[in-house]
Amino acid sequence: MITRMSSLFLRTLRDDPADAEVPSHKLLVRAGYIRRAAPGIYTWLPLGLKVLRRVEAIVREEMAAIGAQELTFPALLPREPYEATHRWTEHGDGIFRLKDRKDADYLLGPTHEEMFTLVVKDLYSSYKDLPLSIYQIQNKYRDEARPRGGLLRGREFIMKDSYSFDVDDAGLEESYQAHRDAYVRIFDRLGFDYVVVKATSGAMGGSRSEEFLAVAEVGEDTFVRSPGGYAANVEAVTTPAPEALSYDDAPAAHAEDTPDTPTIATLVAHLNEAHPRDDRPWTGGDTLKNVLVMLRHPDGTREPLAIGLPGDREVDQKRLEAQLEPVEVEPMTDEELKEFPALVKGYIGPAYDGRTVLGEESESGIRYLVDPRVVTGTRWVTGANTHGQHVLDLVVGRDFTPDGTIEAAEVRAGDPAPDGSGPLELARGIEMGHVFQLGRKYAEALDLKVLDENGKQVTVTMGSYGIGVTRAVAAIAEGTLDEIGLCWPRNVAPADVHLVATGKDEAVFAAAERIAHELDAAGVEVLYDDRSGKTSPGVKFKDAELIGVPTIVVVGKGLADGVVEVKDRRSGEREDVAADAVVDHLVALVRS
Amino acid sequence: MITRMSSLFLRTLRDDPADAEVPSHKLLVRAGYIRRAAPGIYTWLPLGLKVLRRVEAIVREEMAAIGAQELTFPALLPREPYEATHRWTEHGDGIFRLKDRKDADYLLGPTHEEMFTLVVKDLYSSYKDLPLSIYQIQNKYRDEARPRGGLLRGREFIMKDSYSFDVDDAGLEESYQAHRDAYVRIFDRLGFDYVVVKATSGAMGGSRSEEFLAVAEVGEDTFVRSPGGYAANVEAVTTPAPEALSYDDAPAAHAEDTPDTPTIATLVAHLNEAHPRDDRPWTGGDTLKNVLVMLRHPDGTREPLAIGLPGDREVDQKRLEAQLEPVEVEPMTDEELKEFPALVKGYIGPAYDGRTVLGEESESGIRYLVDPRVVTGTRWVTGANTHGQHVLDLVVGRDFTPDGTIEAAEVRAGDPAPDGSGPLELARGIEMGHVFQLGRKYAEALDLKVLDENGKQVTVTMGSYGIGVTRAVAAIAEGTLDEIGLCWPRNVAPADVHLVATGKDEAVFAAAERIAHELDAAGVEVLYDDRSGKTSPGVKFKDAELIGVPTIVVVGKGLADGVVEVKDRRSGEREDVAADAVVDHLVALVRS
């Protein structure tokens, strides 16, 4: 098809939109691909829609290739199925809820596990019907607290979500692998730099779980990777627990005055001055920091939690919440702290001097979870539960026993990979896809069973596989743009060739017109800048660079010498090609 | 593509769903095309989605052919633009409203006039940018009081809505005509019986307006047509007003006792007995019936209205409301009637004996609108505002003057067409498309102006053009089904050929498999019933008839004689075709 700039519904902008911070967001607006309709809610203009449809087509082809069948659920959904799985409540403020004229409750679907489960229950009843993979490409809604980056984190967005249904775990493993392989093909074709990382499965429940992340500075997800090939979303990184130590030779715990030590750094300095170690100086890692938080459950109830971790590490809120989903974590206020008289602000420790202060069986009754590094036999400097004092040589397993462990401490570059594959490096990414094994959570909640070979009712096991389709458009843009504009991979560009006619010479426009038609006839998508001579060549070139079609062809003065210019948008390389050979040249280029 | 029944996500049902009354609704559910998710909200199963996509593709092709450009707006929309055009309120209970986590108001878009207007205002500023036609195919939401007929009247549904933007009326006329022509091509290709009728433009405002109705008994719209080619939605039918009559020779109005005349019929009988006419008997058409209603404005305020019409006709609520949109009409209760002491129930008339009872300047102060047939000089029998009495020879223009006219009376078969093209017949239809000239209503409300050739700001004039895409699927089904199942036109069928292998003979399945592959290679979409011999031929035939692919090919016992059966689903005609010639035969059939 020939798309003509003279009539294309497009206005490019010289200036960045005021509300955009992320480069792809700025350029997608400036180049006329999208427009903001409300926070996190976008209109797709013709160029944007072309890219979106091309992404969708790639996803559809690869889904069909693994035998997944497409259907479409409504976006407006009744409350009842989400009630059955408790997600009506668990989603908290994160979903849009509404009532119809009869006062019945509805939501705008954030994901469709329930609906998929129910439709299979409606249609199928035997193991012979399985395995089954079904999917949709459809509008989703989440009432994000902070919509961000244009399409990167929106409130109305398009997802491809598929679900697999199997009669047993081996089947689920196969379905999972088929989807994972399809995702690799999809992201390869979409043409951006991505990593597959281990992930937590969060509120969805389930076991095996991996994310496909587009590697990008602007990404909201932090992931780690090791030289030996370990890769994980930072929420999913597990801390290797050291071996338990013997504490036979450990001195008894002893409290010391530690005046003016409001921070770990001042405490460490004081220790090195007043209580120097023989072997090495004290470090923050020798101290046990106890952080108190309040857990807010979806039903609104609140519960305190104490977290013990080495003093040289902060609590990573996202890692912590990933362990506790759907619970949200809030700081404990001073007011709330006062309700626990056993806790002395600034000097909180689990136990000392015959008193136990943290733990379900302690004076405070507050559940106490520690970092996996806080193993039996390790010795810590921590609060003595007395103002102005810390206790030294407090030994885990001798002086206190936590209620359990939790992955709440920040992960740092250089930390060892849990599989021993070397030190971790940290990077940022955009979550583009997520494959995970849901297992039987939804099937159990909604009673999806089939008859097995022996005529017995068995609960179906499910996998869930998502791709952020609108987000992919932004991620591809983000991963490929340069300082002058967008720069699409050929597979998803809004056109194959951006043909520019410059000047006012009628012969130039006639030649360009001929080239456009011949390309069109050869099945090449042409964006043809046929605007009259009143639009300067400079404006046309700038628009072409901003819009980012991979090949730019300029028909201009060179035509007098029988040549047109073919320019590669990415490399900037130009070459003159004979005007009567340029169509063949371009067809070959586009199909290569 | 080959779609295999052995793995297709499908279950056909023997029994009609309990909640379905309309034949197409029953069959679309029974044949596994759709499933109900909530009242008026449907899930599209694979077969249904194929038909939907084919309808969408036809719409897209014809939109592109008139140069309309596709974009997509969100479904979740902010309140502000709808506030500016008063539609936030005017839509009443008919739209879904919701709040986000920051308590901001949103709606689920029922139509997108505001958004289209604003995006053009955002991008364009000069007459040189126009004309422009842009459209989307997108989910719409209406909180219908009575969702009905499955996809026929849903609460979540897909519409194609386009808008044209022109600098002047002549341009709008051209854009309108281009869309109208495209609609004719679209509905011709969709393959159902339709009529184009004059329509009112309702809450949308505007002038020229036509609807495309699928002719169907189950339709909710009534339309009329005349032998001379007049066609209109019943709401849009205008009543030819007779010439005013001279009343110089009319006797003075005189009240008469009319005991026991609670109905028009009893009144007419009494008149014929007690006051016989010389020329002919009295009829209901000689009486003037005065109907009192309450108008409910979108802001909730209520206002009385009196409607005077010939006694042989009822008020048609839909016609009345079409004149008054967005006002809703409710009956006046006895309680409310009592607030007007001048009105004597059962004997209400506009005026008599020096008193004026109906009209803005009357004792009641109630606005009084009459049927267009109630012209100056006509004489009526009507209530005398005294219990037990009617007045005769009450003359319009002499004894009373209404505040105006209104098209509220029912239209009846045999009524004259307003353009003199003969008597009207009535029929029912499903509204499939609506083209209308919005004019400047939205452009004015949202300040969409462009510079004209003289550098002056002029307000843009708009056209609005909708097609109910999901509704079209139901309408096509409804218009083509028969007593044994669905019966799709070739252009929109979920497959080109339904290939059935029967029995248990491996040679049969091998031959069917070969045919399927050869058809697929030739670009023919095959639905292949490859289910094993355990599924009886009877079940397979019944499923094929229910699903309604236009050509059914049976590979079975005949194969031993080298033939397969090719059956036309609609006519039921069968022919034996040589197995080795059947692919060519089918390719020719499908492409014919």
C-alpha cells in the first residue's frame, strides 16, 4: 500500500511533549504514533496502529505455530468468578471496578485466568480434550498508581494472554516449553535485545516462572546475570545460605554502651574504636539491622513484621513485597512502634539478657524473619533493647531463634549467583513477556476437572503466558531509537520504504510516483512523502528520520543524472542507485 | 489453513440455551461461536472470531478504498470532553461510569464523537488538511436496560465508527456520499438483505441521516417503505399535513352529554346514535385524543406535555422519544394529573366555553403539541373539561391554537408516504449502519476550527458513520440460517469448505487428509472433521449442518468408487465428484 504524507493523518512535533520523560515516549508522540487521552491511556494514530498490528501479527503467527487457538473474552467482566478466586479483593486499588444500572458489580479485566478456566470447564470434560492452548489479544485494564513512560506502564493496554490446560504435570511442562520456545521466536522476530530471567510468580500463584525482559535503562525491572549464565528478575534472586557454624567457642553475648551511634556507619566506627576486632575491622555486615514494617492484607487488616538483615544492606521493598504478595508493605510509624513497649527505638534486637523481644513467642509477639545469611552459629552486633546500648556476640541458635527467613535484602552487583555461576551484575529491563506454571490454583478454585483414562475426575493443571503487546511497541522503539528519531526494525516498521520527493521539479514527482507504484505492485509498503515543493527538503528529511522507516529513498536533484539516493536509516549510509534499477534494489533489500 | 475438529476448541450443543429467544442467538451458542459471559456481554470462541474477523476485514477494505484512515481510541475515557458536549449527563443510565483510584471520573465510550473531534483539533489547523475521514474498529459499551438477542443488542460490542471533517457543507455532502457508497458495498459483500432508510439523528444532532437495516422479523426497528421507493425508519416518517381548511361555515362548538363513553370506540358509537352525521358515520379519526405525559430531562427535572392526536391512533413511544431526545417520556400518573385541577380525567380538551385548558398560555400551563393532521380549520370531537361531556365542532384556529406540532402518532400500514410515492408498508429490521451529517455541533462545542483560504477561522463540519460489527455477525446469521443450523454467506463463513471423513477406513482418512492439504495449499480455508471413527457420521453431518460452512465435502464409502460427495449447505444439493478432481472443483467453487 502507498501511504501519502500529503493526506496521512499525522503531525510531527518539534518539541518533546511536556509529560514525557522516557525517550521512546517522547519520540512516539513527536513522530505522530500515539497521543495521550488520559493518564496511562493512549490513542493510536495511523502510524502507531500499523506498528501495533505488525507486532500482533507476529505474535499470532507464532501462537498458531504451536497450535494455540485464538478467542476473545470481554474486557467488562462480572465480579463472581473473581470472587471465587479471591482476586476481587486481592487486586486492591489496582483494578477498575464499576456497577451497572442494576447495581451489579463489574471489573475491567486485568488478566483473565478465571474466564479462561471457566470457558474450558464449560466446553471440555475429558482428558481426551487435552492438551489445549488458547489465547487472546485484547485490551486489559489496571489502575496503576503511577502510569509511566507512555506505553510502558499504561492503564489501558493490549496483552496477548494464553493459557495451557493439561491433565498432568508432564503435560504442563511440555506446554510451558512450547510457549517458551514460541516466545523466543517472537522476541527474536521483534528484533530487540532481551533476556530470559527466572521470576517469581507473584499473585498468580504457581511454580516455574520466567520473564522475557527487554534490556533497557528506562526499564522498571531490575535483573541480575552472572558470567555462568544465571539470570533472574531481582525479586526472584535467592540468597545462598552459608553453612551453619559451630558456636562452641563463642563468648557469651555482652552489652556495651554505644553512645551517639544513630547509624550503622557510626556504630561500626564506634566498634572499631572501642571494641576493635583482632582479625579485621568491624564492618556493617557484622551488624544485624532489625527493620519493622506493617503488612497490609487485601482485606485491609494490618499486621507487624520484623525483618533482620545484615546492617550493610537495605530492605528492597519490591523483593520483600514479591515474597508476600498480595500483601502490601508499609513502614511502621512511630505511633505504631509505641504500642510495643518492649521495642526501644534505635536499639531493637531480637533478644538479650534473658528477654526475647522479637518473634511470635516473644514479648512483642511480632513475627521475626531474617535474611538467609543469618544462619545458626553466626554472631551479630545488634540492639540491646536498652537505650544507648548494643549487644555483641549475639549468636543465632544460641541466643535467639528467628521464626524463619525471608528474601528482603537488596541484591548487589558482585553478590554470588545462587547456582555458583559467578558474581552477579545488575541491569534494568522492561518486562515484555511472562511464562509460568500456574498449576492447579485456578482449576481448584473454579472446579475445573476432567475425567482421566480411568474415568476418575482429576483437576486440570494450567500454564499462563503473557506478552505486553502495546508495551512491546514502546520497548522496540526504546531499544532502537537514536538521537535523531525512531529507528524501527524492518519486521515491525510502519512501512518498508520511506520515499521522499524533493524540490519542485515535476519530473522528480513523476519519477517518485512511478517508483511508489512499482514498489506497491511488488508488495512493498511505501510511505511516500508527496508533499508539494512548499515543504522544504529539510523538513521532509527530518520527518523521515523522526518517523524511522528503515530505508529512506530520496528522489531529487540526482534524478537529472539518473540516480536516486538510498539511505539506511540506522547506519546513515547512503548510496546512489540508478533510478531505473532502484525498485529491484529495494525489493531485494526489503526481502533480505 | 486447516482447522481440525479433533482439536478445535468447540463443543456443539443439542439443546438451545435457556436464555436465548432469537434464532441466531440460539444457533451461535449451540454451534460454538459465542458464549455469554454476563448479560449482553459475550466471549468469542474460535469459530465466532473467524467470522468476526472476516466481517472486520471487509469493512476495513471498503474504508481504505474511500481513503479513510484507521486509528484507535481508548475505550476508557475521561469525563471532561463528554462534559463539554453535555453528553456525560445526557447519556443518563445508558453508559458505564467509573472512578479511578484518584477519584477522577471516567466512562466506557459509547461513541467517540468527542475524541475524534479533539484529535483533529490537536493535529490539524488548516483547510488544506481537509477533507479527512478517520475511523476505528473498537469495543464500545452501553449499559442497555434490556440487552437482547445475544449479539443483537449487547453491552460490550464492536463498532466501526468513522467521522469526516470538512471545511464546508459541500465537502460534508461529498464525504457523506462516499461513506454511503462504501456502506452499500460493505453490506452487499456481507451478503444479507438490507434496506437504506431515512432516519432521525437523535441525540447526535445533525441533519441528513440514513440507516442501513437488515430486514429481519426479530429486528427492534420498524421501518416503512412505499411502492415508489420511499423508505424510512418509523421514527423518521413525517406525516403529510393536509391543507388548512376554511371554517367560515362551521357551526359554533357545542358540548353534549356523552355518558358511558370511556373509550374512543364507545364515544364513536354514542355519536353515531345520538348525533349522526349527514355525510358519513363518525369514526375515531374525528375525535381528538389528548394524551398527557411527563418528560424527564437528563438532569432529572420533569415537565408535563400534552399531545393531541386523532383518536384512531395511539402514541408511538419510540417516535415520540425520537423527537425529544435526549429527553425520556413517562406516563403522567393520576397523582400528577391531580396537580392540574383544570384537567378532568377522561374529558380533557384544549378549550371550550371561554376557557383554555391546554397550552403554555392556558389554565394548566402545559405545553400542547398536536399531530400534523390537526391543521387549521379541522373540526374535532374532544373532551369538554366537564365530567360526562364532550364538545363537537371544536375548530382549530378558531376555538384553540396548539403550541406546535409533533410526530408522535403511530404510523400504520396504508398511510401515505410523505413524498407521495404511495401507501406505506411496515416491516422490521436490525440497525446495521447509520450515516449522518453531524454538522458543526461537536466542532462548536469543542472549538474545532481551521483557517480557511482567506486566513479566517471557520468551524469544521462533520459526518458520523457507524457499523455494528458484532451485531452484523448476528444479523448475517439471522438472515441466512435455516431450520437445521447456521448457513453463512461465503464471504464471511468461518471456513470455505467443511471436509468430513466418515467411517473407520484408513484409506478414507488418508484421502481426506490429502484433499485437506491440497485445498490448504491452494489457499482454501478448510474445516476438517478428522475425528476418529468413534464419532458417528450422523454426528459429523449434524455438526456440519449446524456450523454452516457453505460447502460440505464428505469422504466416505463412495471413495471405493473413486468419488466424494460435495454438498451445498444452503440448497442441500449434492453431487458426486471424482476424488482426484475434487480439489480443482472446490477451488473453482470457492473462487466463483
